[in-house]
Amino acid sequence: MSTELPATSREVRLASYPQGEVTLDHFDVAEAPLAEPGDGEVVVRNDWMTLGSVARDQMNPDTKLPIPVFQPGVAMWGRTVGTVVRSNSPVHAVGDLVEHFSGWRDYAVGNAHGFFKRDRSQLPGAEYFLSQGPTAWHGMVVKAGVTEGDTVFVSGATNGVGALAGQIARLHGAAKVIGSTGSKEKIDYLVDVLGFDAAFDYHDGPVAEQLAKHAPDGVDVVFDNVGGEQFDAAVQAAKFGARFALCGALGGQHGGDGGSPRLPLMTAISKDLTFHAFATLHTPEQFDGWNARFGTWLGEDRIVFPHTVVEGGVPVLPETFLALQERRYTGTVVVKLS
């Protein structure tokens, strides 16, 4: 049964491009008319949205990433799950759970083929479909080829991708999984909750020294979210034939050069290192494969979904994004929109 629709929908628009640090002044929370669906369209009530650091790059009109940038005065977008509340298409029925990219708003209206149906019974909650598992799996398994007996280092291990990448490594038989993070509390979370073998705070001294302490014989696989000093340290610690999955460069997220290290070519050559830089542009088949795998592991209590829930709906999205930029959260950040 269709529910009554409100006349308007709240949305977050980019007010202007940041020249440096992002502030609340760069966002505008506004209301827009909510229309009935046209032929072949659906209306979706957005229930959960995930926030990621990539949105900062989308606020840069000169970004080098292969993604469209936000436009001032226009509603932003992001990965979201919601419930179909109006349908003028045979593709989706009212009540269907769907995933899409028209987040940062209460309701989304569009062609039904732009919304991907999800099976509510597959995962414990709708927000679980917003995990960063497809990226973590692609980097750790497909790109780095983690296998039994590997010693693995995950930089930025308490973000949504790293926290799952480390667990995936263990599930694939890694002998030791080491993570870097930014506080004692997060170290405890990695070891006690997520099952990492060791973790260290990159603030506590040279990363190369800390990594060498935890991996005295070197590392076979590196899943790098950070770049900068942590990448340099991983190259130093790499064993002969080590494989690197380069997922992000948080060290340079705010416009600095911390995410852009210089690769010591002679070291890389002499150690026969392999570097796989990859973008998170996934196919529907990759999402479906991950969701099935994730549901099985969760049902067997073999994996944890590391995430932080933020309530408050659309109005809190800007301030939540700023807190994400300041690395206040653990795991994937999911905002409850309805």
C-alpha cells in the first residue's frame, strides 16, 4: 500500500567549493518540491545513507578521480538504501528495499532502473548493505591476492574499508594481520573486537619502527588507505614479492602532500614488489557477490560489521561529514534518515 507523500523533501546542497578545510558554510540544507513519479519512475524514502571521505574529493572541481563532482546549488548524492513508497514501474513494488546513489535527501525520485533491489532477509539490517565490503574484498582478495600464511598490514585500519579488509585477510588464512590507527581506544577495537593480531598508533613514533616491531620478518600484503609515511614504511617492511593494494591516500585528504610519497624504485625493483592501485567502481555482480558472502559470514559469527550509527536525519549530514573528516568515527558511518 502506498503511503501519503509530503509536499517537500529536505536535501543537502553544496553551497560553494571549499578552498581549504570544509565548514558548515559549504552546505545548504533546503527543501525541494516532491513530485509524483512519472512513467517508469519510483519514489523512494531514504532510510540509511553512508558517508565517505571520497565526498571531499567530489567537492573539488579539479579532482583527478574518475567520478563526477558536486555542483554548487545542486543536491549532493551518495550511497543510500531506502524503501519504495510509490511505483509507476513494474521493476519495483511498493515496499521493496533498494540501494541507490541519490542520498543527502529525504526522498529520491527517478527511473526505476537506477534503483537496485536488495533482499531484506539477506543481512541483519538495511544499513548492512552500505558496508565497504565490496571495496575491501576487491583490494584484499582480487588485487593483493591474500592467501594462507601471509603477514598483512592494513593502514588506516579502523575506517570502513580497512576494518573489513583485515577481517577478510584472516578469513583467507593470513597468519598475522597488523593495523595502524590513531588512538589507544581504536587499537583495542581492532584487536579485541575485529580480531587483528596487532595494531599500533601511528602518532606514537616512526611508523617504520613500529611496523618492524610487529612484523620483524616483513609483510607479504599491504592494504594501504593512507599513503605518506605509512606507505613508505610498508615498502621498507615488504618481503620479496610483496603485493600492495592502494585504496586511498588519507594522508593528503585535506590538500597536503602527505598522501603522495615518493616510491623508492630500486627498493621496489630489488624486492620484486607489485602495486595495484584501484578505484571503487563496482559492478552489480560484485555487490551481489559480497552481500551473499557477508550474510553467510555474519550468520556464522565469523565477521563483524564495523560501523557507527548517527541519528538525526538529513539535517545532521553536514556536521556528521565534518566529524568524519576529523576521524572521530570507527568503521563505516551510517546516518539514519528515516
